[in-house]
Amino acid sequence: MKDRNYIEMVLLGKLMTDKTIYFDNHSLLSADLFECEENKRLFIILDNSYQNTGKCDMTEFYNKSKDKYKAIKLAQDCSERAYDPYLAGNLVLLLLEKNKIGQLQKLAHHINNKVNDNDELFTIIDYAENELQKIGNVSNDKLIHISEQMPSMVKTIENNVNNQGMTGIPSGFRDIDKFTSGWQKQDLVIIGGASSMGKTSFALNIAVNAARRKYKCVVFSYEMSVNQMLMRMISGDADIDNKHMLKGAIYQDEWTKIHNSIARFDKMPLYIDECRNTSLKYLLNRIRQYVVTKQVDMVVVDYLQLISYNLNGRSREQEVSHVTRALKNLAKELDITVLALSQLSRNVSKRDGGRPTLADLRESGEIEQAADTVMFVYRPEYYNILTDERGNSVQGLAEIIFAKGRNIGIGSKHLRFVDYLTKFEDLPTM
């Protein structure tokens, strides 16, 4: 292969003589590909001509050139090289590779400067990841006819049929799984609830149920320690009162149950990350690490309002909105499911009955818009409501309210809440 200037001229010649080459490769083409200033200037004018008129018009190039003879000579030399036996696509990729190597060298220099200037660690990591993502993006936006997309859609339908409608990660709760068909990849699911309503227990039950079915899950706990989380898990699995475990009032036969439960959990692909750093940048980097090293399928974040992201001059609502949008984008980027817990505003407890709505999401802002599903945990018993409007007992009853479902609609399902185990269960079938 010839030197870079020659390669640039061959590519320019092919772009000048065949407009289909330009439009087939336009998403990869930019002035940054060209190192020679004259070649760069020729491409910019050529690019504008195609964008504005759909054809190659060299008049502007000649008119704007101070040295008309030199401009004509460059255009002629490029045109003559257009017939060199190199594929235009290969030339674009070759120049793109050279350009990206140069960008990597500059990035390494900038990162080194930030380290020497003692910039904050996760600020440097975030900067490096963002810049690397920009450098790594190579996209030739091929126009795809639906005939090429149909096989994928048919395969999806076949998988849905074979899995009896369970297309995502199961929650482990019969009626909820029938309603949702499982938690879908790339979805952000928000679980809201008033304080002490049981949303953490519900999310933990979901993670454990998924792990039992061999889905890899990680729980990020900002409020509870790992030991507290593990005790809740063992309590529900071994059917031992959580308070007895906290007080150490354990009988000998219960120790056997505890050890048997531990043996079961040891085999589950479940991780608990006790987040001692509340930075959003730390969380995003940590999630990526779990996906790369542990291939996790689902992430649970407990909870949104405890994640910090300082935006100068911005309100807390705007900060939480940014956190929510970042988690949604990460779910799409990594092809995983993200369940994030959210506190509700204090107004919900002042309302008669305390039944939550979307408006109760604390510092809601972008939460509702970014989420694919918003669900609330509601236990009437918490507000001393012991019977429903028909006089039926609601003691121990939990309502899971689906207030938003981008692909599933809205509705509600009921579970039983076992208080002494802080555990949710399916209601008995009739």
C-alpha cells in the first residue's frame, strides 16, 4: 500500500467520479480522515456539494483556491488515481484506523496529564471511557429493508411460543410473570414505595428468584449492609424469623436450616455489592465490571435517591433525572435489565389510604419518562386499613401496582407479605 497522501488522493478520486461510493460510505466519512490540508479542503467542499445537491460540483473548490493551477492539478491527480484497484470501503477503513490510532495517542497524553494534575479518580475514568467510546464507535449505517429484519422477528415469536410467553427474566411470582412475561433486556424497571413498605424486600426476592433460575444478578445496596441483606435472604429461605436471627435467639434445629440455606445460596449466581461510594460514575463503572467479568443479566439498585451526581447549579430533581437516564442508557448499552428502587414523596403518607401514584415519585423529573415499567409496592395494612370496600380482610396482603408499562400496560397484582420473614409470596390458587 502507498503512503497516506496517496491513499487519500485515491479515495478522493473515487468519491469524485462515483457518487454511490460517497453515499455508501458517508457515515464513516469526515474531514478528520484526511491529514493533508489540501486533501481535507477538497473533501469538505466535495462533502458539502453532495449534501446540498446530491452530485459532485468542483466549481466552489476552484473558485475558493488562491492557486487555481494547483487546485486543478490536485483534482486531476485525484481523478486519475480513481481507477487504482483499491476498494473504496477498504481505503476508508484504513484511513479510519490511522485516524483512531492518532486519537488514542492524544487520549493517552490527556489522561496522563489528568493523572499528574491529581484529578479525581472516577472523573478520569469517566472521561477515559467516554472518549474511548467515541473513538471505538465505527458505524456504517447500512439501509436495511424489512425483508432482512423479518427472520429476527419470526425467531423472537418462535422463542416466545417455546417459552410459553416467558420472554424475559422471571420474577418468581406467578401472577406478575403472567402479566409481564418476565423482565426484558434493555429495560429500566422502577420499584417505588413509601418508607418501610417493603420495596427492598420485594426487589431482593426478585433477585433471589432469578438467581435460583440461574440468571446472574447483582444487588447494589446503598442503605443496608451485606450482612443485613444476607440475613433477610436466609430468613426467607429457611423460614426463620429475621428478628430471632438479629437477636441470636436460634434453636439447634434452626441452625441446620440456616446451614442448608447457606449451601443453596452458595450455588446461586448472585452478588451483593455494598456501595461505599455513592458516585454515579462509580456505579456505572462497577456495573460494567460485573457485566464483563461475571456476565450478569440483571442489576438491582437500592435506591435512586442515594446515588450522587453533582451538577453545578442544577436542582436535586435534575440530578436524579440524570441518574435515571444514565441507568436506562446503560441497560441498552449492556443489553441487561436494571431494576432501580425509588423513594416516594412524603405527600403519599398524608393522603387518605396512602395509595401511590406516578406523581409521588420523589424528585421524579425523568424517572417516569426514562423507565419502561414503574411499579409500586402498596400494603394497606401499613396504614391500618384492615378490610377492603367489600369487607374482605387485607391483612398480610400486598398490592403490586403497575402504574406504567411501556410494553405491558397498567394494572395490579396481589401477593402475600410475610412480615416476620420480610418476604413476599404468591397467593394460594383458588
